[in-house]
Amino acid sequence: MLVIGGGAIGVEMATIFAGFGCSVTLAECEEQLLPNEDADVSQEVKKNLSKQSVEVLTSCMDALNSTDKYEKVLIVTGRSPANDLGLDKISVKTAARVFVETNEFCQTNIEIFMLSVTLLAKVCLPVPLKMKAA
């Protein structure tokens, strides 16, 4: 089985199918699995997948060209945020992959601008919750 997409869901699916006894290859186009995570986290996940006999391919842009070698192919390449929101027209700063840049309090560079959680480049808890937990 070939799993295309080395994000959280791809890793999870590869783990599940390997647990069922399938021969699994996990292909990710980025340089590491879990591209939004730290490199050390990615390396640990890759090491654990190897222990489960999952073959991991990274920097693999041509995975779809080799699908004939596999009995099943699962594509879990994730979602992309809408990049035609016109954020540039109102001067909201964006980061890689068109996420909205925020500070440690999840505020944009425009104070009154509110945004959906799916646009955040990172997950932030509300300040009162952080203060109560401390």
C-alpha cells in the first residue's frame, strides 16, 4: 500500500494499515514527515514508523508516477487555505502557505482584524486561559 501525504493523517493511516499487517510505503513531498513540526519530532516519528516496517520516502514529488507497484493507494495530502481572500489588499501580513501572521496573542498586524482559526499559522489559546493555567 502507498500512502501519499506525510502529515498527521498520513502518518496515522500508515500506522493503522501497518498494524493490520499491510506492507506500507509513506511518501511525502516535503523534506521531512510532519512538515509543520520540528525536525526532531519528525525524525522520532520516522524512527517509530521504521520499527513498524513502514518505508518512508521524503522529498518525493513523483509518488503518483509509481502507483502501479502498489495494490492500493491512499492520498491524504491535506487541505490548503483559500488564498484569494484579498488579505493583501488590506495589508494583512501572511506567512508561508498563506497563513495569517500573528503575535503570541494571535493578533494580526491590523488590530481590528478578526480571523478564522483555520487561517492561523499557529494555534493560540485565549490569554485569560493561559493566565488561569499558569
